Amino acid sequence: TAMSSVSVPPPPCLLQPLETPQRYLFGPGPSNVPPRVQAAAARQVIGHMHPETLEIMEDIKKGIQYAFQTQNPMTIAMSGPGHTAMECAIFNTVEPGESVLIAVNGIWGERAAEIAERICAKVNTIVKPPGGYFTNEEIEQALVEHKPVLFFLTHGESSSGVVHPLDGIGELCHSHNCLFLVDAVASLGGSPVLMDKQGIDILYTGSQKVLSSPPGTAPISFSNRACRKMFNRKTKPASYFLDMGWLASYWGCDGKPSRIYHHTGSITGFFTLRESLAILAEMGLEKSWSRHKEVAEYLHEGVESMGLKLFVQDKNVRLPTVTTIAVPPGYDWREMTAYVMKHHNVEISGGLGPSAGMVLRVGLMGYNSTKANADKVLAALKDALKHCHKSKK
Ligand code: PMP
């Protein structure tokens, strides 16, 4: 045989066809993607600076402004998952040595604190156990004590199933010269958020939850107040990729007529995000909010009527997109989630971070938010309770 320069052979697995199962994605995300959005994903790629792409990016900007209820010109979609937006928000608005305040009532606050730590911010936290939330008095007290430049709050805590009240917090932050940053990855579109009215300075979400797009793009918006802070910094943001100076130009948010290449955007992700935002615009935000609430309450009733307990006691702060169910005594949550996957093709998940071992999580978001899907989950759970091992203690 002739000498070959190739010493690593083609992997046999790649010589087999791609296979992906059909599943009901009823965990905390991603959600199933509706056919219209799937069709958008199948379109041929075009250039990231082509006029048609730039027009789609403009459509996306308007769609995000609607979904976020904001007039902010500084509104874009990041190429990347929700974490990209988390880091973008914190990396651009905070400089090393500055004080930040992070509300921790689940894993997302924990992660935000670690992200801020990595850019050498002075990280202060207020902490509640999973299921808990903060009063405006507690938040104001911490603002006074720590004098942060930024306050981070998770709107939809997908690890605990809590939707945090937002009213009044923006005003408190502003009266203490602090920016208000809200993570709405798990809630946006499924539970009311009014960016401008609620005084939110930085708001982001992900594509793969209520928007029911594939994962990989993350809408984010900055208020004028946030822009003043981030565009007057003394140091450059630690990340080139996440630098809003560059991204503002790529997205045409800087008022200049010509756009400058920064990175190759997730073109296919933009096609799908545009269609998801169009579906939301056609349905209307209020209808989407009320549908998620109605389906969640229907699910809650079903859960309680089979003798299971909802993890979040206070009805008013139950997140309509992700429901947490206390792991039933004597059962192993791993066995239950594996059982419903195996026998019902249904994904639900266990807890995450501080809620690990405490809860089962059921997400019915966007395209998946229907009573028929709630019935599927309930039937699967009922079956799991019957067939999974139950210890006597
Ligand atoms: N924040 C919240 C509230 C989330 O639920 C998630 C996703 N589970 C994220 C942030 C991170 O999003 P991603 O996995 O897309 O990076």
C-alpha cells in the first residue's frame, strides 16, 4: 500500500447516517421547535453582511423590542446561548474592582456571581434558599450597604420554579445610582416583563425556551443609562467577542450608516429567531402570558390532585413556564425522570444547583405550552408513581 500522510482514519460512526429521536421536551429547556421555525432552519445560508441578513437583523431587533417592551435602540441578539448574554451584560457594564450586588435564590444568581468574580468585580450577594424571593426592602437595604454599580436578579428562576416580582426594583436601583440587570431566559414571553416601565437597564433571554427556537441565539437590550456606563468605561471589556462597542456596530445600533464586521453571526439562528419572534408578535404578548398561566395552573391542579406537592408554596410567585414539584417521599427522582423518558418519550428533569435532589422540573414553554401536553406529563408522572421503586421510610 502507498504511504499515506493520513494516520487517523475516518471514524466509522460518521459513516453511519445521523439519527435523532422524536421527543417531548418538557424539561426546563430546550423546547420543541414548531414546524415553521424548523423550516426556517433548513434554509440555505447567506452572508452575514448581505443586505438581506441585515434586514432580518433589523426585524429581529424590532421583535425583541416588542417582546421586551422597550424602545432601546441598543437591542441585539447575541450569537450564542443564554450564558453569552449573561457574560455580555456583566462584562460590558462592570469594571474590575467595582461593586456588584447579586440576588441568589437558585443557580442563576450563583452563576452570575461567579461570572462577575472572574472579571474581578467586588461581588456581594443576598441569598435565599431555593423557592424563596426577596422583598424590595431587603433589596434596598443591600443597595445601601454595598453601593453596587449593578444589581442582578433572575426573573424566572428555572432551578427553583420562582418568578420574581419586578415592580419598584428599577426605581430603587436608580435612586441608588445602580443599574438593574434581569435574567429572563426562562420566563420571557411566558410571564410579564416590561423593560422600560419596570426600569430594567439590561434584560436578556434565550432562544430555546418560550421562543421555541433552537438554542444558539440570545436577545439582549441595554437602556440609555446602561449605555452611558458601558461606553464611558476606563478599561476595555475583558472579552473581545462580547464587546458591545463592536456588537453595536455589527447590529447597526450605533447610529452610523455602515456596519463593521465583528464576528460571523449565527445566520441560521437569525432565521429561526426571526420566525419565533414573528409567531410571538402574531399571537400577542398578552395572549402568550395568559396561555402560559392557564396551562401552568392546569398542570398544578393535576399535580396536586395526584397527591404530589408543588415546591413553591406561594401561588403568586410560581413560575408559569417551569413548574417545580417536590420529589415525592420515598422516590428517587433519577428513576422517575428516566422512567418517563423510557416509557413516555417525555423529558422532565431533576433539580439544579441548590435545588438538586429536591424537585422535579416540568417546563411547558412556547410551542409546548398546551393543556394536551400538560395531560401527557400528568399521565407520565402517574405511571412513574405506580411503577418506580418506593422505599418504605
Ligand atoms: N438563565 C436562566 C434563568 C436559565 O434558565 C438558563 C437556561 N437553563 C440560562 C440562564 C442559561 O441559558 P443557556 O443554557 O442557553 O446558556
